[in-house]
Amino acid sequence: MIEKIVKVDSYEQVISLFGKYDENINILQKEYNVIIFSRGSDIKISGKEEDVARASRAVDGLLSLVRKGEIINEHNIKYVISMANEGTQTEFENLYNSCIAVSASGKPVRPKTIIQKKYIDAITNNTITLGVGPAGTGKTYLAVSMAVKALKAEDVTKIILTRPAVEAGEKLGFLPGDLQTKVDPYLRPLYDALFDMLGPETFHKNLERSSIEVAPLAYMRGRTLDDAFIILDEAQNSTPEQMKMFLTRLGFNSKMIITGDVTQIDLPDARRSGLIDAMNVLYDVEDIAIVNFTERDVVRHRLVQEIVRAYEKNKDESRKTNNGKS
């Protein structure tokens, strides 16, 4: 048994780290089988040498977030633990040095995982970026944040948001109301992200002067999109033909972000996904980046991460079973 002392700047930081009823520190104690307690502004960690070393790295990582004013929660504790176990917690600490944008409520928008940071860098440095991974990884929200940032900086004159209305079979003419009324239910997640970044009033003003356009993928045909930041969401539900049509809409001084989850394909009749097709075709094309998210990047309720992991495990087991039969 050994004991290590971690110096903390203030007792307030100790309180933030430990959490209500020590709920944060209890997660670390359970994970590393160590005892962690505070004495004034010092934190003492005792246990086996290897366990203490890993717990100390996790504590250092979490303290760096506390010093930056971040609220410690179960998600960032779990993520810091995984980084500390790999010895890469310094990379995680550096995530919080950059702010992408500020939401309408004044909340800074930052990448919360290493892959999210890679995604932001890819968007910054490439004309077309594909963000592929499970729900809750921030693919759409971060893309919208980058789009709003570009619009405010006048790098582009328009944001265009689109997604396949596959649930309606793209046959929107059979639905009642005008185009906006018809497509709104299918584009609601994009509206939610824009409302959060701009606020409802600013969003509607930009919508009225056509600085923001939200439309189903089928309505992109025949257009050339110059000076625009274009986001295709739920791209797994596009066909290869639709994907090619969309990609070839790219005009001068524009960026395209394509997001999707290849485990949630809703196309009828086992049709091939345009997103999977694009990943296979474009992987080595210059100025196009493909970023893959995993369940570790899920930033929603912890159960979402567990659900994604369980489905992935079940898929792997089913694949092994099928391979064994063949």
C-alpha cells in the first residue's frame, strides 16, 4: 500500500471534484480500488502502487476541468478514466482550451472527446467532412455550431441544412400543407440545434432573409451551392444516387458536412446506403475527411452509451454465429 498527495489550488476545487455526497470520487474509488479523501486543500490517494498511479492521473485530468470552470459529471469522469488508463489524459485536458462558438444562452461550445476535436479540425481543414457514428456523439450539433460560426464570421452567406425524408418516402406531395409544414417534422433535430445556437428570434430572422435554408434532400437536385455551409444529416438514409447528386451540388467557397449512423439505416427493400457507398468511394480523395465516432464519444445520458455498446456487442456475436454456420 502506498499513499500519494495531490495538491489542489483551493478547497472549493476539492468540493467541485468530490461532488454531492462524494458521488464523483466514489466512481474513481470503485474503478481503481483505492481510497481517496481530502485534508484541507490536499487530496490523498491510497492503495496499490499501480492503482494509485492511474487514479492520480484521473484526478489530475478532472482537476484540470474544474480549473477551467467545467462541471464534473458522470460522462466526463468515465471519459477521463478511459484516457487515464491509456495514459492520454493530457490530450483530454487540451480539449477544453478551445471554444468553437457560444450558444444563444452564452454557453461555450467545445469538443468533449478526442474524436470530437478531430472532427472539428477535419471540418476546419477540409472542404468535405463525413462524420459517422452512433447517436448522441455530437455529429450534427457540432456541424451546426461550425456552420453558425462561419455565417457570423461572413465566411459564407448561407447555411443549408438537409436530410432525406425517408420516413415519408420522399413523397412529400401527398402530405397536407406547404413545403415548410411538410418537411418540418423530419428536420426538427436540425431546427433544435439552430435554436440552441442562435435563439428562436435570430433563427427566424435568418430564415426570412434566406441566410438559413432547411429542406429535404430531394430538393437539392439541379442546384449549385456557392458560398454556403451545407450539412446533410441522417445521410445513411440516402441512396448512392442521392449521395452523388448531393456531393456534386458543391460550389465555390462552400463546405459540406455529411453525418450519419450506418447502424440505423431505414431504407426500404434492403437498398444500399449512400453513406456507406461514399465512405468506400471517397476515403482517399484529397480535401475530403472521414471521421468515425464510437460509443466512447456519446455525450448524452450514460445509458445511451451502454445501449450503443450492447447493440454493438450483439451485432458482433450475431456475425460470429453466422460465420460459424457458413
